[in-house]
Amino acid sequence: MAQDPVLETEKDSVTVINGEDSLRFSGKPFFMRDSITVMPSGMVFRDDTLLRSPWGAVGRSLLIPGWGQLYNDQPLKGAIFLASDAAWIYMYRQRDRYVGKIERQRKIIDRQIKTDPYLNNERKRILEQRFRNLTARLDGALNRRNIYGWLFALSHLLGMVDAFVDAHLYGFDDKMDMAVLPSAYGCRITLRVTIK
């Protein structure tokens, strides 16, 4: 079981005495204790408040488009993904209605060709030609409808990936700190990046 570090203070520095826990930058240390980083300038950063669950963001985006972006404090991106998914669903439904309309017309013509005893050859030939035209239109309509379905799936997947990446990068600006510390030879610039 690890014991609490013993703190020693000098004029302007704090040193953590516990084996390997003592770190110094430019003669000024920083130390980790209970997920709090204390810099010599008195700045305190809570590392655990900067994290978001990547899989939590993905699950939210899976359920409702844009919810994962809202979870990651990205409301504009969330609105864009929600609008994008809604637009693709709308276009898919419009094309699906058109496909349904063509299929109903084909069924009516097919039933008439097969069951109407009063059809003459000329009328039957016209109906068969119309049935072939509707079949060609149906193929094109199905392809266009399926494209909108794939675009929705791609947009939804992209929203989930974006939420995952944003959760990993959540608070990145806060995790990356620069400090200018005085030293005996002038100033030193220190860059601190918190990685978990």
C-alpha cells in the first residue's frame, strides 16, 4: 500500500519526497496527488474533470444523432449531425413512398393483364409495355432510395466516430498548459500535457 508523500518546502518550491514521485522543471517542481496537479505558481488543475467517456459518447450518438456531440460540449456539431441525419431520413422516406407508388401501379397492371378476359391483343401489348416501363422506373427509384439509406448510415456512423474522437480530445486545450518559469539563467518555458 502506498504511503502519502511527505512535502518539503523551500523558499519558492515544493518537493515531493516519496522515491520516484519528485519531479522538477526549471528548478521548480510539480507533483501529482489525488488527481490534482499543483504548479509552483499556485495553479491547480483537476485532471479528472477533463475526461469524457468515449464509449458513452458513441452510445449517445447511436441512440440520438448529435447527442454525443452535446455530451462533449459541441452543440453546433450536434445540431449539424442531427440535421444531416434528419435530412437523409426525410429523403429516404420520400423515395420510399415513390417506390411504393410504382409497385402499386405494377401490381394493378399485372393483375389486369392476368385476369381481365376482355383484353384484346392491342390493349394487352400496351399494358405490357407500360409494365416494363414501370419496372425500369422501379429499378432507378430503388437505387436512388438505397443511396439515401447509405448516406444516412454513413452520416450516422461519422457522427459516432466524431463523438468518440471528441471524447478523447475533450478539454485538450485545458490539458495542455504552458508556463514561463524564472530560472537563474533567465526564463524557461515549460509545456505540460496530461495524458491518461
